[in-house]
Amino acid sequence: MRDLGNFILRLLKQNGKSLRWLAQQAGVSNSYLSQLTRGLFVPSPKLLRKLAPHLGVTTQRIFEEAGWLGAEPKESIENEEQGRDARESGAQAVRLADLVDYQSGSVVSREIIKKKTGTVTLFAFDEGQGLSEHTAPFDALVYILDGEAEITISGKPHRLKAGEMIIMPANEPHALHAVKRYKMLLVMIRS
């Protein structure tokens, strides 16, 4: 997403406009756009549609810069009230690990699905970063997409590498630490 950020900044510079101006025009916060231009999250199609006319580009062009291969993504996967099945929506397949980027000295997250019944979130942990011990009221499945993590559950450490998963039981203390930088998918299902 850093390429998209550079694209946006280049267009603003060419037109003599600032990021603050774009934020005001699009009705979003300046800090939110700043995070976007630094590649800290993947923007929604809705946000890109808001930005395109103020940047003087077509929606198609900004989607291409976002890496959506020239095809406007279908939002119905995220849009529960439409009630359409993903197979009917023309949903686009993506590589999960590409949806979140590492950032030096940080933990980056991107919520993919947020529903009353649960969430699916991607994380990228730089080496040495982690989440301190905490509990969650629901079972959580962690799937390692890239790298290596140490996940401690109720005091017992577990080393996981790409392609491995673990379930963190509800209400049991757990902590996560990046042995090497890693990306993970976290699936929480509310009961």
C-alpha cells in the first residue's frame, strides 16, 4: 500500500495541494490519510472512491494503484445487510499476507471482517514486537502467514511458524511475541 501512498502524494504535489486539503475535501481526518500514505492500512473501496475526484483521477485508476488489478472490488463481502453470498458477489481472491505490511518497530493491524458474530483481523509484527498478556472472552484462532511467533497461553510458550495455527481458549491469559517478524490472521468467533 506504500505505492498507493506515494501515488497520492505525487498527485497532490503536482497539483500544489496538501494532504490536509485532501482530507478536508474527502471528509476524513488528516491523520487517517497520513497513515494511508505511509502504507499502514489498506483503504476501503469507499474511501478510494471519495479520494479519486479530488486527486483528478478515475476510480478505476486509483483502484489499479491500490493493487486491485484494474477491477473494482466488490464490497458485498463486507456488507452484511445486503445478505448476498460471496460467491454471488463476484468477490475477488487476494493473498492475505499482501493485505498488511510490516512497519519498523511496530505492530500493524487490519480488520478484514467485523460482524456481531466475530472478527477476522490481519497483523504484522516487526521482530521483537508483541502484545502483552491479556485475556479475551472468546476463543481465538491464530494462523501464522509468515515468519515466526511465540504465543504464550496460560504460561506455556508455543513456537509457531508460517503455515501453523493455534487456538487460544476464551478467558485464558495469552501473549504474543515476534521471534522473527511475522504476519498472522486472527479469527475470533463470539458465542
